Amino acid sequence: MTKTELRKKYKTLRNNLSQNDIETFSIAIANNAIKMPIWQHKFYHIFLPIEEQKEINTEFILSILAGKDKNIVVPKSHFDTGEMTHFLLTDGTTIKKNHYNIPEPVDGIEIDDNKIDVVFIPLLSFDKKGNRVGYGKGFYDRFLAKCKPETIKIGLSFFDAETQIEDTYSTDIKLDFCVTKSHVYTFK
């Protein structure tokens, strides 16, 4: 399937999930993530979910990160440039939804892309080769291209892998792992 076809398919599948499904699956994803060999690093970048898009509830992974006393970094999207800036999540960080209902930091301590060790990535779909399909704006491709080469890229998905995404590009940045409610896929 193409990215466009996959976006349509997985938006429909997510829209059919109940709030209970989202919570149950999000907990299962966090439980699978905690088993991964990634917890020795310092800076972890994670998205805050768009509830209206029925994204994975990342509060369970946030709790793991806080419990392990990690530096948690959250993004702020700039739709005029297609770029993101990244801020340390602290007790004093103010989070506000933007006009796309994305929860974002209003301000705070900005963190450089090259400091980030692990990135948890939102996506709609992925394939068995580590290719991913997001919303199509390219925010994460631009951001991941600026990260250091050894930054670990982890997709989070309610659903299992597709066999193949037909229309991938050389500028697409592949995942190292993808965590679902039932599997941890490894692409390294």
C-alpha cells in the first residue's frame, strides 16, 4: 500500500478504538517498552498525544522515564517552517494545546537536537523494514536528520507492521524499533 492509502486505513482503525482500548493498548506498549535495552541514556524525546487523533497515551512511558530520573524532552511544532524545537519537561513547564490540538510546551529550557539519545515517534503505520507513515508534514524526518547518528528511533503503534510501504523516499528516516501492544520490532 502507498502512504496515502495507509494513512486513510490507520486513521479509520484508530477512530474505531474506544477510550478503554487506547488506555489498555497504551499500557501494553509501555510494558513492552520497559523491557527494551534503552534505559541507560540521559535525554529521551517523547511526544504528547493528540487525544482528538486517538494517539497512544504516552503518560505511561512518561511515568517510566520520570521513575528512572531521565531528562524528558517534548517537542513544539512550528507550522510556518516545518521545524520543531524541543524543551526539557520540568515541573514548571506549561503545556498548552496549539491550534491543531497538539499539547506543547509554551516555553522552557530548550534542548539541542544533538543532545537527544532516544526518540519515541508517533506514527500511523510502519512496515517490516522500519519505514514509517506519519501525518505527512515531515516534521520528524527533518528533526531526526539533525539528531546524532546513534540516536535511537522508536516508533509507537497500536497496530502491527505492514509488509511493505510502497512509496518510500531516500529522505525518509527509518525506525530502529517499533513498539506495539504485542511486539517489539527490531530493524537494526
